[in-house]
Amino acid sequence: MGYDFTTLPERFASNAYKWQETQKDKEVLPLWIADMDFVVFPEMTAALEDFAKSQVFGYDAPKDSLYQAVLDWEEKQHGYCFSKEAILFISGVVPAISVAIQAFSKEGEAVLINSPVYPPFARTVKLNKRRLISNSIVERNGRFEIDFEQLEKDIVDNEVKVYVLCNPHNPGGRVWSKEELQKIGQLCQKHGVILVSDEIHQDLTLYDNKHHSINTIDPSFKDFSLVLTSATKTFNIAGTKNSFAIIENPKLRKAFSQQQLVNNQHEVSTLGLIATEVAYTKGKAWLEALKPVLEDNINEVVTTLSQKTAIKVMKPGGTYLVWLDFSAYGLSHEELQHKIRKEAKLVLNDGLSFGAEGDKHFRLNAAAPKSLITEALGRLVAVFGV
């Protein structure tokens, strides 16, 4: 089946968060918030239309077929096998991170993240009154890497209780290797740290990169690890609000589940339950068609900006997010921000929202029709061309 990745959907009727700036200024192009400007595959639309026709929108529970869809997807796509009992549904990965922090640490205790990283990580730690430990990852040979000596020092010196990992990494698109994950797991094991692995971009690995779930690296890691993931990023259904935690250790699972109940976060939208099952049972062909489109868009970003500007592009190994470094221009972060928004008429994610390491950096979302990407790149070249 052919899928449409060239038509830009009309997103104003739904008051799409990503496109609100365009409602104020029609010339603005938004390439920021991490949803795609592609229509979903037809089976997804049909399933939600069928639900609407039922004319009953009451409380629903997850079906056995949904659990099986998750189990089958994880086994076939990622080689990860576990029991149905290990799955806990929750409205989103970010809420799940909050639940994990609450369940496995106390106020004032240390929670570690790698920085720069997805902004809600730091926000969630701070709002839960935990001590934020930011372990800076370093750029080497055009990609992010972890300084493991510094990571262990940060864990030990601060008596870290919880480590929230982003794999694949956002904003760098880094797909962590088995060897790197092995080192992370061993450090957590050695120092008694609960590892919370956000794997929401697991299905969006590109250029023959392979995702490895932390719990597939070493069976012993299951004793202290939680995997958080979802179909929402992969299949552009974030608004349906569903994700799940995979917690194989019964003691950890009970603590997480109890905290969900304390927070009244144990219920999930029926739309989310339906959309997740449809995604995992009928969406594989669409995903396989999507990936070359993303790779082509990212390749154009890399080629155009590298050849025509002084913007340094970090080519992602996964996700559809591209980390851009504007340091070569000798401008302040605020001056760069002004040029991007007011002169290029683009909305990109502000790098500083990902951590102090994001100074003079911005994140570009490449999940849009090629025509939109080409137009955006032309604007960047016009303003920052050399």
C-alpha cells in the first residue's frame, strides 16, 4: 500500500499546539514540538471512527488482545520477551517518570539525568523536590557519548537513587550501543541505583541502527530497571495519551503500581488503548514506509546546512529530531533565537531548554513533508548562509 508523506495536513481545526505560532503569523513554519506533520495510516483512522460509532464513551479496561499486541511487538521488533504481568499502562512516559521518581526516591534525594536531554526530565525531578544531578554528555566525532568515569563519580558523590536514561537519546538522536548500556547497567547495579529507561523512540531507529532495550542486555538488569515506552511517537498518535511501563521485578512493579494509585494515574484513555493495539497490529507497513522518508529529510538537512552554512549538524541515528549547533556565528543565544524566529520565520526548540549544554543550539523536527523541510532549510540558508 502506498502512504501519503507529501501532503501537509490541516492542523488548525484541532488547535494543534505545534502550529499555534502560525496562527499569529502566517509566514512562520513550526519545526519544533515532537509530533509529525504526516497523516496516520488508514487502519488507525478506521478504528477510531468505529469507536465513535459505538456511541458509548464510558470506562474501558485494557483487552487481552492489547497486552498480546504489546508482547508480540516487543518480541518481534526488539527481541524482548517478558510476561503480560510486567506491563503497566499509564497515560504517558513523562507521567510514568514522575511516578517512578516518587516511588523509588524521597524528597531531597538525588536523581540523575544526562544533559542535554528532553526538558521534562529536569522539570519532573525539580517539581518532585528531588535533587537534580546533571551528567553532561560530550560530543565526539559528531555524536554524543557518555563520560563513564564522570558518570560514576556523579552517582557516588551524590548518592544517586534514580537514573533516568533516554534511549534513543533526545535531542541528539543517539542510539546507545550494547556496550554502553552494559556499562550503564553495571554502574547502577554496583551502586544500588534504580534505572528508569525512557525508550519511547525505540521504533524510530534509522540508517540500520538497532535499538537495544536495557532489559535485553543482561538478565540481572531486570532487578533494578524499568522500561518506559509507547506507540505514540512512532505512529504519530501522541494525542491519544497512552504508554506503558515494563517492570519485571515484582517488588518494583508493586511499588510503581501503588504510586500510580496514590496519584490516580491508573486509568488510561480508551482512545489510547485502541490506538496502541491498532498501531502494533496494523502499523508495521506504515512504519517501514516512514523511515526512508525521515532518512531522506534528515540527509537533506545535513547536506544543505553543512554545505551552505556554518551550522553544525548532529546527524541522528534515531528519532526524527536534529540537533543544530550555531556556535560558529559568534552570536549570543538570544541573538540566534531572534534571527531564527524573526528573520528565518521558523520555530525550533530552544537548546537551553534541554540543559546548559544547549547554549547556541536548537532542535529541528524533520518529520514533515519534504516541501516543508526544503522551505525551512532555504530560510536558514538565507539568514545564516556563508
